[in-house]
Amino acid sequence: MNTAWIKHPTILSGKLVNLIPLEEEHFNELHNAASDKRIWVEEH
């Protein structure tokens, strides 16, 4: 018996955030966020 114990797609919901499966409709927003150079700069 090879039954998945997690039903897919799974949405994890918390008090502050919901984690949802990545879909093609998210790519533009993800690209925009990843293009912000401030998130790639390490500050000490």
C-alpha cells in the first residue's frame, strides 16, 4: 500500500501567513519580489 499521508495540494495556515503551493500565476509577483536587490544584500 503506497498511500500519501499528505493530501496534495496542501495549504498550511497560521496566524500570520498561509503557505500555498506555487503556481504559474504567482511567477510575476515572485519575480518582482526577487528582483528587489535589498533582499540580497547582507547587512551587519
